[in-house]
Amino acid sequence: MTSFAVVAEGLRKRYGDADALDGFDLTVPEGTVYGLLGPNGAGKTTAVRILTTLLRPDAGRAVVAGFDVVAQPDRVRHAIGLAGQQPTVDEILTGRENLEMWGRLRHLGATAAHRRAGELLERFGLAEAAGKRVRHYSGGMRRRLDLAAAFVLAPRVLFLDEPTTGLDPRNRNEVWQAIRGLAEAGSTVLMTTQYLFEADRLAHRIAVVDTGRVIAEDTPERLKSTVGGDHVDLVLRYAADLAEAARVLAGAAGAEPVADHDTRRLTVPVRDRIGALTRIMRELQERGVEVEDVTLRRPTLDEVFLSITGTAGVPGVTGVAGERTVA
């Protein structure tokens, strides 16, 4: 029988005339990395604040690590870790002093706190800056230190609100490794993220949140299978051939392709991946349409997200250095 580290039932939170949460339901299995995705204002951060006892719901019920967030907030706080969107480290202290302080607050002895601080400074690439006051840290360094503080103990449930925003690829990979290590050791990680590829790489399960409720939930692979299986991507040599190529793709796939005129790209979902690709390439060659590049691929979470939310221009969905993000 599956045990759940987080259970939310019918959570509601209203600010003035706006519903931040409107019947939010969630079940997070123990020992997993669970991702929350959604556009700006979807309710992700409000949900995390309620689940971590920082905000009281107007209605509904939530249990974290076996404790009710309203009736037993102290027990919940003792069982969880939290790294919010904004760093909460003390700028006056050094990096090492911050981590040792967090260790002592979590009831580690002085020796154990010192040893754990050293391990985390090394893991998060801050060992050389251990003796420097945090006010002299860069933004990325502060973020890494804040995340390290959340890892001082291996909490039963760790909440991460956009854990790698502002980090470069190397530091992002270090955080990913730490998150995977916690889950492998038995902790449960619930993370919101603006990076679709991050959720795809890390999360065992994903919930898509919109208008204050969960509108889809499954594994990344099963979510991607809902938007038509495999996709064929074509880049044409000449933009003038887009209309002709689109007719070929529609006939072979039985679906209308998506065209990007700026990049001369056509994308269409296919069922019979090899058969459809063979037919498409043969017919394009017969019609004299030149192809620069062709790819047969699985759907992306970008396509899942846009399909599920039903919005072609979702606020907060942007491209960053070739990576898709959802704020």
C-alpha cells in the first residue's frame, strides 16, 4: 500500500475577490520527487505556504508527514524543510556561520553542526567562500547557501519553491544531485519549478496547477503520451515550401501540423512513427520539397502544458537560452 507524505483535500484560499486556491487536491507518495507546474498566479506558492504552515487555509484539510497543518503546525514544522523563492540567510554572518546556526537550531551539537556545514559548503561549491560574510556573496551564491540550509538535516518532507532559479547549469546539476540523493535516502521532495525540463528530469510525478486547482497529474512520460505520442519535426530549406509540406504531413499523420515560419519548421504528432516518417519523406522528395533537418521525438512537457491549460500564450512561459520555463 502506498503511503503519502502530503495529502491536501479541497484547500481554498481567497484574497479579496480572487481565489488563490479553489478546491486544491494533492497526494504525494513518500520517497518521491514531486513537481508542481503552472502559470503565474496558478496557486502553486499559496499551496506550498499552506502545506508548510506559513498560511492558514480558508477551507479544506492538509496533512504533511502525518500531521494536520492547522491542528498540529509545530509537529509539521519539525518534520519538514523549506527553501522559498527568496534567500533567508543572514547577511551579517559568514556562509559557515549560517549553516552552523541552522544546524544548532535543528538540534545538532556544535561538533556535528560544524561537520555538516563543511559537507554542505563543499557540496554546493561554497567551500572557498565559507569564511566570507554573506553580504559579499553574489545572488547565485546566496541561493546555493539558502538551499544548503534546507539540507542541514534530511527532513521527512522537503519543500523547494523554484530551487534552481538564477543558478548556472553546473550549480543546477549540483542541486539536482542533492535532491535525488534525498529522495533515494527516503525523504519526500515537493518542488515548484519554472523550468519544464527540470520537472521532466527530476520528478517522479507532476501536477499541473491552474486557477487554484490541480487539472492534471501523472508521471512525466504518461503526461507526454496524452498529446499524441511521437512527433515529427521538419526544418525545410525554403519557407516557400511550408504550405506544400504541411499538406503532406497532414495527409500522412491525420493531424494538422504546427508551422513556425521564422524557422521554417513543421511539427506534427504521429502514431506509426517509422511508417509515417517514411511516407512523409518519400512524398516530400517526390514533390521536390527540400528538407534541411528531420527529427522523430517524444512530446515535450512544453506541449503537455500548453495542451492541458488550453492556452497558446501562457503568462510566464518563456524561453531562456533554448530552455522552456513556466513561472
